[in-house]
Amino acid sequence: MNNWKRTFAIIWSGQLFSTLSSSIVGFAVVFWLSIKTESPEVLAYAMIATLLPFIVLGLFTGVYVDRWDRKRTMILADSFVAICSAGLGILFYLDITPLWLIYLLLALRSAGSAFHMPAMQASVPLLAPESELMRIAGINQMIQSISNIAGPALGAVIISLFNMTLVMLLDVIGAAIACTSLLFVHIPNPEKKKDIEPNVWLEIKEGIKHLFINKGVTYLLIAVTGVTFFVVPISALYPLMTTSYFGGNAYQMGIVETSWGVGMLIGGAILSLKYMKTANKVLCMNIVAIALGITFWLMGILPVSGFVLFVILTAFTGIQGSIYWSSFTVILQTKIEPSALGRVFSIYDSVSLLPTIPGLLATGYIAEGIGLLNAFIIAGVATLAIGIIALFTPAIKKLGHSTKGIKE
């Protein structure tokens, strides 16, 4: 661990190119589908095709992440994503673009990510001291935020200058850079239990068991899932709020997206502060959940003339979300033994993303049946309640005290 800074500098340099190119490609595909079909249902199905394999496979990928060499797993996963992007590029070049085939390749790209993400998350505690995990989570969040901010802007410029085939080639190049950077670092694997016959179902059960060994982690996971359930579907309503309620256009939608990305960037910077090493991470999460609930409630009572306030509040949700979910990642990295982290993260990613599917499918009903403003108010009150309950739950409070120490 003495060279952890050098190791992460190399990994981050590759991941920045990979994440940015994926963000550009993601924007380009959504833009192409928007122009091609002008159908919100098609966009929702494209998002589901991207998320569903990640959610379903996440229940199983962690088993193999914990079995296999993690460095090799990340390289192969990135390479598979690059092959899928190349396949999309060939389809655009040949002008063979049936929607079902686009959905299929988006789903396959997601399958590659279902292996890469838990492998990366599970490797972090083996590469750096525990006292630096919040800082690393913050920098990871900043890289993601930079990609979220720059990706759509660069994607809009690139797609106006080049065809979709060349746009997809960018993702291939980004993945190649990420894979190359991994070749220059050593990523250790956790010690494995010997003389145990591999059994997928038993290993999945063991991974789930690790989430329930610590009562505080279990209750906090329930709180995180609850917050995700209310926050993610409402976040999908930002574009409708901008256009339908505030009467905005594509330019205003871009401002809202950018403000959210800037908020995430600020949140990542906060996580990187030295103070966060010794902070009670659970207490931070609960305070942030309460603040997030208040922010959504305020969004739900804004007047039609309150677009500027909506943009500011959106930036706050970016800050809050960045701190909330990154802190929970660090808690899992410090409270779960390294040999089970691949399974724990893949299961957690599946559980936390599951609410996005009904949320996406019900976007139209939420907007028309409940009403945009009421949806924000309900989500805000529910998130506020979860934060307050978690704040006063004894097992969660006890877990929080154990996160204050520093382990160099």
C-alpha cells in the first residue's frame, strides 16, 4: 500500500478516458434515438435495456469477481464493452439499426459493466489504507461528475461533426486506454478459503449473509434502498419539470443537467477533504438524507417563476447524492471482509438500482396521475422520514461510532 497514490493515479487516468467516452456515447445514442423516433417510450426502453442486465446479473457476477483475478476481470469486462461499442459502430456504418438490435447491444454493454464495477469497488480496500477510502471515493465521484458535465457537451459537438460510427469508436479507444492503464498496476486478490467446492448459490447466500452479519449495516442498507426508491424515479422527472412546469426548452434542460453534475463534483470535493477521514460517516449520511428530503420538498412547492431556484436546488441534490451513496460505499468497504466484497457490491448494486425500473415505467403515470409537484413533495417527505428514523435507530448509531476511527 506504500505506492497507493501512484497506483490510483494510473488507474484514474485510464478510467477518466473510459468514463468520459462512455458518457459521450451514451448521450449520442440517446440523441440519435430522440431524433430517429421522437418517442419517450423508446428512450425509457433504452434506459431499461441499459439497467436491467446490470440489475439481474449483479446477483451472480459478484461470485465470479470474488473467484477470479480482479485485474483480469476488469480488463476483460472493459474489452467486452469495447467490442459491443464496436458492434454498434458497425451497425451504424452499415445503416442496419432496428431498435431491438440497439437495445440488445446496450444490454450487452451493461453486462460488461456488471462485472467491472464490483471488481473495481472490491479492489479499492486492498490498494489503499482505510483512512484514505473517503478521499478515494471523493475523487472517483469527481471523475464521474466531470464525465457527466463534459460528456453531453462534447457529445453534442462531436455528433454534429462526425457520424455515429466514429462516435462509437471513441468508446473503443476509451476502453483501450483503461485496459492499458491497468496493465501497469498490481491489483492484489484477497485470500480465498481452501478446500471449498465452488457453488454459485451457496456463494450468493454467503454474500447476502455478509450484509446481515452486522445489524447496523443491515438497517442502513434498508434505509439506503428506501432513499433510492423515492429519489431515483423522481430524478427521472427533472426534464418534465423543466419543460412542462417551468416552460423551458432544450437549453434549460441542459442547464439543469449541468447544475446536477456540478453539484456531484462539489460533493466529490467535499468527500476528499481531510476532515472526512475521521467523520462519523453514518451520521453524515443521515443528515444528508434529511437535507435531501427537504430539498425535494422545496422543489415541490416552487412557483412557476422559480426556475433559477430549481437549478440551485438541483445542484444541492447532486452534492447530497454524491456524499450519501459514496459514504455507504466506503462503509461497505470497511465493514465487509475483502474476500466477500465482490458479491456484496454486486448484490447491493442490483438492490439499489431495482427501483429505477418501475420508476421509469411509471414516469408518465407519476406526472399525470399524481402531479409533478405532488410527486416531489411525497418523495421529499418520505426521504426526510427515512433520514430521521435512521438517525435515531440504535444499531445504525452504533455503526456510525465505529466509522469515526482512522486505520492507517
